[in-house]
Amino acid sequence: MAGAILALLWRKPWFFAVLITADLAADGLSLLLREWIGRARPPFVYREPEPLVSVPHTGAFPSGHASTAFACATVIAWASRRLAAPAYVLAAAIAWSRVYVGVHWPLDVLGGALLGVLVATALLKLLAVLRRSPLTPRGG
């Protein structure tokens, strides 16, 4: 939601497209990794304490919430240095909340955060290369 508002305020619809692409790429890659790695979530290892939310049935590592939050924070930081710190603080709060509610281990959210930053950085670098490409139309 914040990305859509920023895109409207800045009058840069491409920003929203980049943000959504980073979000979807980080989420998809984290889901593939969770299925492949298959790490058990805390409630499946320890009966107590009870999780505060329903437990997803996918693996725990890496956290999808952390991946998408940090991918979006990286895109926001790239677009506005002034919003970098608030974006990363919000992403960290989202990531830590998954440990707090009992559905992830701390390493899951750290891995997800790293994955999100890497995915967004790779996307932004790809866009920079494409922008300099002689095949890319100029303008707009």
C-alpha cells in the first residue's frame, strides 16, 4: 500500500511496477526455497508456547514475510534515501514479528531479509543495465 501511495505522490508509476516485481520475485523465491529446504517451524518442534497466529504448512526457512519486506524496503531506499531508514525499520519489525508470533526461528527472518535485499538489488542492477542498453527506447 505504501508503494502505491509513494508512486502516486511521486507521479512515477514505474516505481510501483519495480516494487511489485521485487516483492513477487522475493516471495516466489522464498517459497521455492522453503519447499526445497523444508525446515520445521517452531510449533512443530516445541508444543509450548502456542503460536499467536495460524501456522503455515510450508517450511520455515527463509521467511517469506521478511523476504518481501526487505525487498520492498530496498526498492524504497533506492528511490529515496530519506525513506531508507524508516523502510528498513518497518521491514525489520515485520520480520521480527514472525518470530514473536511463534512461526519462525530468528535465522529464518535473517535469511529472508538477506534474500529480499539480494533479490531487490539484483533487480535494480538489471534495470540499470537495461536502461543503458542501446536496444532500450529512450524517453519516458
